[in-house]
Amino acid sequence: MGLFDFFKRKAAGEIVEAIAIDPNKYLIDELGKKLSELNYEVNISQQYWLLTVNAELEIATAIIDSAENHPNLIHLMIMVSHKLHFPNGIKENIVGAGYNLQEKVDSVLKNFLGTTFPAIMDGFTESHMPELDFNDDKGVLWHPKLGGLWFQGQWENQPDGEPLFDLLKERLKTAMADQKFNWVKTYIARQPDGNIMAECLLNNVPWEDGYKEIYEYGKTWGQAGVFLGQKQFMMIRRCDLFDDQSKLHSQHLNLYAT
């Protein structure tokens, strides 16, 4: 099965009649509504569980059903793609929780719209925070656009600032691919028994150097005996001054021109 088959709508005959609401349809419609409320132009596909934002950015969604999933959890696979800058998509797996479909969908979309999506969209602007900027080992200047730091568990004292980015910043200087955008997805969780699960992906690929940094970071957390987690998405844009000027004008980024 190809990746995009996950996002393909089922024919009417394949839908079980006992299901009053198709969860995938409900989710993509809710995502479209929330994006429209944020003043984005939204067009929902009739062939796939996919919508287009401002005629350029595509967001495909698929709810992953598994017997291992707790009934109060929803597992969403989501892919955000741009034909020019990341045609193969920024891939993400997100979990939401609730007692019914509405609550679970609201939870998982709140996660996506509060972490990954804002950082991606901010990447299409020329704004930047100088204190986050860095030059890589080739002297190229990069502008990190950080999604919200998402906490799980019952933190007594949430860390200030950008602890995950601060851990990875030096490592990133030798890891940037020669392209307009790089992106990093981090997730770390410590179970009550002290077992640590960590994931760090650079451009959708497991990044060992980043993984080691956040794994060791998890060992420093206090509050023994409780579950704690942190997640963050980082979009890193190459400064326009380091783009090929002959290409810059023909590749104008206008996603925010709404």
C-alpha cells in the first residue's frame, strides 16, 4: 500500500452502514472549519482526506485504527506538503484523547494547530528571532521557527524558555541540508517506572545526534514516579540572503498573502 492510500476516501459501498459518522470525514471537515476561522483559504478534496491551504499547502489526514489503541485515544497520521519546498511532505503522528469522537478530534487538532502547523506557516514569513538564529558550519544563516512546547503529564514546574531547542542548537549547525527548509520533530516521555522513550527526526529521518541529546535530557527530570512528556516541532528556514538570487524571485513565498 502506498503512503497516499491512507488518505484516499473510501467508496460509498465500502463504508459500514452502522457508522453514523465517518470519523475521517468529520476530522477533515473540522480541520477545514478551524483553518477557515483563522482566515485561511481552504479547499477540501473530494478524492482524498486532504485539504489545500491558500492554494499552495496541502494537508492530508488519516485516522489510524489499531486494536492496541485505548478507546479514549485517537491516532492521527498527518502529512503537510508544498510542491516546491517539501513535496514529499512533513510527516507527523499525533495522539488526542476524549470520551467521544468530538472530544478526541478536538484534542488531536488542538495538538496539531498548537504545535506543528504554526511553525510551518511561520516558516513562510521573513520574520525571525535573532536570539534563536544560528550560522551552520558553512556560514549559512538559519532562522528557526519554533512550535509551541507541548507538555504531557502533571508537571509541577514546567521548564522556562526553549529547553529542547537549546539542547539541539549546536548539533544543528552540522546537520542542515542544502535546502530552503529543514525541520525537526522531537518527542520525549518518561514513564512512572523511569523508562524513557524518545524520538528525534530531522526532515522525517531519525537523527541520532538529536536523539541522544533529548534522551539524556529526560534523565534529568525530577518528579520520580509520574509520567512526564514534552513534544516540539521546529521549522528552520534558510535566510533569504543565502538563497540563489536568480531563483529567489521565481520562488516567491506567498502563503501568508491572504
